[in-house]
Amino acid sequence: MGMRAFWNDGGIGPISEQAEAVDLRKAGLIWSDTVRSVQGNFLGLIDDRDRTVQFYLQSGIPDDVDDASHLRIVLMDFPQPERKGSYGRLVAIGEVHRLIETAFRAGADPRHFGEMTFSPW
């Protein structure tokens, strides 16, 4: 499945309207090397049906943590503009690569990502 990516790395990165075509490897590198350690940073993926999944860091990784993979500080979010809300749940940092792989395989369809909560905007 084709994907386009947008992200925020401390205010730097393309906005969703200027999302860049990426493959699975590039999306994983953006998450690991650019986004994944600073509160407020995020990675968004848009599939070929214009559905979006976003991985947003709700807090930063504390300096005294050597392995942050267990920290559930990433909001996985599926915006649903037609319903004026989004589906989402907190996930561990260590889950995000697998979830990115799922998005490339199944698209940004919340039905493929487990139980989530709908939150109106």
C-alpha cells in the first residue's frame, strides 16, 4: 500500500497537505531518527484512500530511562473529520514500528488496530 508521511520534529517537517511519499523503511526511520523522543512531535501516515493515522508523543522520554520501549506515551490517533472526532488509544513506544507495518499492510483503517475509544473534537 502506498503511504504519504507528514511529521513534526520540533516545528520542522512537512504538514499533512504537503505529505511526502514514503516506503515502510523511510517511515520507520522518520519515527526512530526524527520524531520519537520529544514531547509534541508526531508522525502521520496517509494511505491511498486518504485515511490518516498519527503517532503523537504526549510526553518526552525521561533522561534516566535507558529503554523507553515500555512507556505508553504515544497517542495513536485516527482522525474522522466526517464524524467530528477521532479513534485513538495510548500505545507503548516499542509498539509503534509494528503499528506502522500494520498501516502499510492494511491502510489507516482503525478496524485493524485493536480496541480504541472515539473522542469527539
